[in-house]
Amino acid sequence: MDFIKAVVGEGGFILLIGAAGTVFLVSFLILIIGKRPSFLKFSIFIIALITGMWFCWQLKIPEEKIHLLEFAVLGWFASRDLIKTNRKVKGIIFTLVFTLTVGVLDEVFQGILPYRYFQWCDIGFNSAGGVWGIGLFLLR
């Protein structure tokens, strides 16, 4: 790792790791999806994925990054189970309500625990992550 950092620099190393992670994530998602989408649909999916990852990367507090990513995963898997083809709109609404409810309950539970505290901005990150995951699932 030190050799790579010495050759490409700190910024280049971070960019390289981000690109490798993105390639891995996209490959994994293609494996999960199980079908090859059209080029346009795949391009929109990649743009949405990279935009969300860029936004996540810009956050200064690591806990906020974690909130965004974990609720994106929750939104993806909840969508996978709750959105059926014949009831797509109801499934999307139910998935949104589910991820928002889990995000609010997570923060309420943290407010009860000692050494933890309730934050409205965390509910916002939870919600944004859930919406991002649902959106990525719908773009697949």
C-alpha cells in the first residue's frame, strides 16, 4: 500500500480505492440483479450510485456516512422483498414508510440509551439513505 501511495500520491490512492470499490460494488450488484439491464438503464444506475457515494464521501462525520450507507442497504433489501410487479406503487409507498419508521425508531431508541443521543439530522440521513437504496433498486 505504501508503494502505491508513493507512486500516485494520497489523493490518487483514495481515488484508486474508490474506483476499485465502485467496480466491486457494481459487479456485486450485477450478480445480485441476475440479469443484464440495457445500457441506458445501467448508465443511469451507475450515475445514481456514484452520485450517492460522492455525497456520502463528502460527509465529515463517519457516523453520518454509516447512517446513509446502512439505510441504503436496508432500502434496497426492503424493496427487493416488498415491491411486487403487480402492486408496484403500493410496494414503494410501504417500503418508504418501513424505512422511515425504522430510521425514526432507531433514533428514538438511541435517545433512551445512556451515552447516546437523539438527532434529527440522523433521521434525515436515515431517510435519504433509504430513499437512495429504493431508488437504486428501482433503477436496476
